[in-house]
Amino acid sequence: MSSDSFTPRHAWLPRWMTSEHPLPWLLPAGALMVVFGIFPLYKAIETSLYKRNAATRKMIFDPTHNWSKVFLDERVWNALLNTLFYTGVALLFQLVLGMLIALLLDSDRKGYGILRAMMTLPLVIPPAVTAMMFLLMLNGSFGVLSRGIIELGLLPPGFSILGNASTAMAGVLLAEIWQWTPFMVLIMLAGLRSLPKEPFEAAAIDGASAFQVFFKLTLPMMSKVIAIAVLIRGIDLLRAFDYVKVMTDSGPGTATETLTSYAGRIYFGNADFPYASTIALLTLVLVIMVSTLFMRIFKVKL
Amino acid sequence: MSFRDHDKKTFIADTARAYAERRISKRDFMKKMSLAGVGFSAFAAGLLGNTRPYRGNLGLLGTEALAQDASVTQWLKDVGAPFKGTKIRYTSEATPPTVVLDKLKNEFTEPTGIEVEIEIVPLEQVLAKATQDVQGQLGTYDLYYLDQSWVATFAQDTVDPVAYYKEKPDLAMPGFDFDDFSKPLVSGLAEYEGKWAGIPFDIPIFMLMYRKDILEKHGIAVPTSPAEFTAAIQKITEAEKANGMFGTGLQAKSGHYSLNCDWTQMVWNEGGSIFGADKKFKGNDEAGVAGLKLYQEWIKNAPPESLNSTWDGQFQMMAAGQCALVQSWDEFFPGLDADDSKVKGLWMPAKPLVGKPLRPLSEVGFGEIPNYAHQGGSILGLSKYSKNIDPAWLFMQWACSKDIMTRCTLLGGFAPMRISSFRDPRVKEKAVVGPGTTRHLEMVEWIIDNNIASEPDMPLWAGFSNNEIPVNLGKLLTGQDFNGDAKACMDTIAASIDAAVAESGL
């Protein structure tokens, strides 16, 4: 393209819009990052260094107050365990179910396309609405799921799944798994569909069984895809809030309290902004640690 | 209607809006939501919150009987003209008065030209928004909806309406009449350290409600004390459990303020208090523990879902015919008499249970008022940080005026704040079975005048009543901790609260 033809076409644009320097193009993203990422992080760190008196509303600089309190707070440890349990169980179910469903749907036969498209339906529902649906379906008095479980004789009549400390977490996980398993299915399907056909053809000629093909070929070849899916979901799960907030409000007692829901309660209920910021930062540290560890172990490169 | 023709999200949003605005019935709403695949009655329990049951008579809006007085419209025109084009904001829970006021606000906006934006959000978000606003003195909200448990926290952030009325005679609404507000409401709700923190706006209060038919069926007299109540609910549960009915229904959701409300009433009924005059937590003394033990017994005679229910769930239990005796919010009543109610006309109002002699005020701390009827009222406070303080003041006067408050009661059936509203012939006329009934209001007025109780007035109370107390109570009631030992639970709460009070220097 000659410079003659280039100049008139862009002449009406301001000069910075035609610049080849990267700065004008990076600036919007950079500004967004500063406003929505770096500044809130800085404020959270700064806030965590203060002690707030709820009676006088005064903020006193006391850098050790919240950071020592957070490690001595039994509810933090309970929330941490709940968060890890929630993440682990949800990931396990989503991964296994996701892979199984993806294997079932990995076909070019008629109608399978529609089935694959239907997998996206749960994902378009806002998590809070999903939580509300499950809250009602698990209602001990009239919930359809509760009724089903009771009819099967697994629970006594009227049993409140979400109102009982030993079963509430399972109830919340049910909603989480229902909504996000399709996400795993879609990622796994994308991975399965991109695998080369030759090794599978060779395995078929050699008379490999379906189990052998899955464990010796599919799974190893899918390891990177699985690792990325686990990483994405894992980070999300470590920040679990919506389902817990709507379905149990962290209860009964603290049976489903996660780090983020505890931070929310301290922030919104007690208005202790510095301590809530400290718990939120602790969650961030946890997410970074777990994801870094995971990436190292499974050699995930993003 | 074919769902194919609609974008799913738009359809859900439109349906939800139509239901929220009462343009479609609950049945239609459920039908449409099931079409959209969302599930059934998702919003019946109050999406993302626990809305207080409201089944009023919004259909009466715009009728001649409920038209605004011409003199009020003229006053609004005269006094509002300089503020034309301004916009005032306040955030509130979906309380019945707020829902009705949101519908009536055009009668203020049209003559004044002042726009009013009412953000209706769950209670905890109201608290969070107000807290952030006052911490930064932002003035984002011109008016605050303040629950009674937060009044002490926010009293320093509001303008005293009585003083402002005198200070700004040019903006004072003629005949506003502060003396018309029920005195116990003023002292128990609006006043803090001698100042009006706002104007009483809403007064849900505990009363006894009973199913006349069930009590007659079992030959049970209307209980008057906690002991009689306990015996009655045990008898009903035993006889009716197989039919899906329990003696009572509770709002015992762990970690929710509703559980705190139930618990405080149990403590007061046993002659106890939350705080002593020495500002120490007293829920773990003999009376406090006795109250909690009795509540544990009540739980056994309530639908198990009570442990995951707030006031909304409790109302649903009553409306669904799952319980026969409830001591809870009076404002459930109009909903129970709604046309689509399964129990229309079957519930009756009664005086609250009278327990042991009350602990004297001289022996309690932080302005707590032990009595037999817990109140969950709220006030409308004028923000000191508002950038539109005068237009907001005009709206506040209008919203809390005799005419509007009476009309809100007529449209909603909930208890009014003004003595004149109780006496209004239109209110008395509606004291019959039907939607938006006022047949419970005579009892409510008596309760307000004789039995109103109030939680402590202290800045830390909002946190205690939403976190430390209901979370630990939840652990006890659901078996997560304390092994059923009420004293151990109360001791844990006491240690936590006493430490926090000492640290704050109160």
C-alpha cells in the first residue's frame, strides 16, 4: 500500500489515533486496570492497616491489629476450611461429571448439537437466581427436591436440608455443581474435539479397549485442558459467595461460611471495614498461593 | 403467549417487574417463570432478600376516596417551586409503607417538580449503604430508612426534624403535628439521647396470632403466657403433625436478624434483658438462659424449615396452614386475609404473651426497654450530609404527614404511626376480613400503648444483632456447636460482646 493511498484515508482521525506507538492503545486498558484493580487493592491494603472503632467511627493506624486478629479468629479458620472443602468437592464433581457428559456428547450424530447447545442453559441464569431456585427446591416443607429425598426415605419428613448444620453444605454444593458442571462440559468438549484422530485410530487398530483409550490416550492428551479448566473454576470457587449468601447466609451457625461470606458479614453487618478488608486480602493470598502451586505442579502455562 | 417470541432475559426481567409492581398475580408470575425455566415461585420468598410480606390494596390507588387533598397539593406547589428539577434519593427495605409510598410519590413529584428515587433493597444492603454514606459523609442519600436497631448508630448523622420544623418555618408543612405520633413510638423508636433522629415511619410489632378453628378443634383457650403457649403448641403438634401442621412457626434463620428478634422476646418474657445497668451482656444470666431453653422447646414444635426461615418464611408457614399459633409481626395480618390466602379469616389477633415480671429500666443498659412486644419499627431520617436537604425535608414531611400515613395504612393494612390514623373512619371501616384488612389494628394500638419493647440503643447493636448473636444462636439451634447447651451458647456470646463493648469504650 502506498503512502499516498494511506494518508487521505486516515486524515480525519486525530494524530494519536494513527500513531504506531503502543502507549495510546495501552492507556485505556491501563487506566481500567488502575481504577478497578490496582487502586482498590491499594485501598484494601491501606484499610487493613487501620483499626475502626464502631462507636466513634474513628480509624486509628494500627498495622498489626487486624493481621494478628485474623490468625487468631476461629471463624476465619472455620471459613478457610469450608472454602477449601467447598472448592475441592465442587471441583471434583464438576470435573468428573463434566468429563463424563462431555464424552457422552462428543458425537457427530444427529441431535447431539442441540444437546451440546442445551448445556449452556444453566450458565445463562444468574447464580443468585439459581441459588433462589435451589433454596425453594430444598425447602423442607414444599421443596420438590426435599420431597423427593424424603419420599425415598433418605430423610425424615419435613427435614430442612439447608437448616441443618450437617447437610447445609451439601445443599449449597448441589446448586453450585448443577450450574457450573456445564461449563466443564463445554471446555472438555472443546478439548476432545481438538484432539488429533490418528492416535485413536491406531489404538483401535491395535484393539485397545475403551478404558485403555480413555486412560492411556484421552486423559493424558487432555491434561492441559483439564488443568486450565480446574484453574479457572478453582479461582472462582475460592471466592464462593452468591450461593452461600442466598441459600444459607453462611449458616446454620457457620456451617457454610466461606472466607468471602465472612468478610461480607463483617463488612455489611458489623461495618468493620478494616477487618473485612483483611479477610478479603487473605482470600486473595489464598487464591494466588493455590493457583501458583497448581500451575507449578501441573506445569500450566497461560 | 409463546415464549419463543421473547428474549429469555427480557421476559424474566419484565415478568419480575410486573409482579413487583403488582400488575400480575403470583399465580401468573409463577406460570410465566416456569415458562422461562426459572422454577416456581422464586420470587415468593423475596429474591436476594427476605422481603416483608405485603398484600395490600394497591388497586385502590387513584380512587376518589384516596385522592390527595387539594390544599396539600397547593402547598406542595408553592413551597416546592424553587426546587423544581432536583432529585432526592433514599434507600429502603421493601417494607409495606415503602412499597405504598413508592406508588404515591408522583403526588409529590407532580406539584413540586422534585423527583424522588427510592432504592428498594434487602435490609442488610440498606444498612451497608447507609453506613458507607455516613462514614464518608457523602450525601449520596438524602433520607435514610433506619431500622430501630440502628437508630443509635445513625442519630449523629441526621437532622432533628422537630428542630428543623421550627428552624425553617417557610418550609414547614401546615398542621404537621408532631404530637400526633404515638408517644411510645417516639420514645422507643425515634428519640435518642433527647433528640429525634427521624420521624417514625413503620411499626411492625409482635402480637399473638392464632388459628381460631384449630384452637376450637382441640379445645385450647387462647394462651396468655409463654407457659400456656408452650403447652398449646405441644398439644397441637402432637395432634396435627401427621397432617403437616405444627403448633407454631418461627423465624429462626441462623445468622439473620429475625432470629435475634425472636430471641430478645424470649429473654424479656423471662424477666431478663440483653444488657444490665453495668453495660454487661445479660443474656447468659438465669432469665436469659431460661428464655433460650424455652425457645429450643418451641423449635421442636415448629416446622423444621423454621431454622432456615426469616419473617417471610414464617409468614408463608402461617399462610400455608402449617402452624396454628404464632407470636410475631402484626403486619402479617393483612396478607393472611388476602383473597388468595388459604387461611382467609381464620387467623385472629390477640394480646402478646405475658411472661414473668419485666426487668426494671433501672437495671438495664443502653436504653433497652424490656416488654412483651418486640417492635421492629423504623424511622425516616434526614441526612445531615444531604446536598438537597430542603427538598428532602419537604418530601419527608409529606411522606410522614397525616394524610399520607393514613392512606398508606388504607392501602397496606399495616399499623399507622399517628394516633389520628388509628381514629380515621376509613381505617375503622376496613376492620373486616379481606385484603388489606385493618381488623387487627385496634389490638396493635393497644400493644403499642402498653407493651412496646425496644432493643438497646447503642452504636454496636447493628453488628451484634446481625452477627454475633444470631450466628451463635444458629450454631446452638441447628446442632453445629454447644451440644444443645443454652448456657454455653450465651456465655460465648457474652464473652464476645463484652469484649467488643469494652474495646469501643462505650
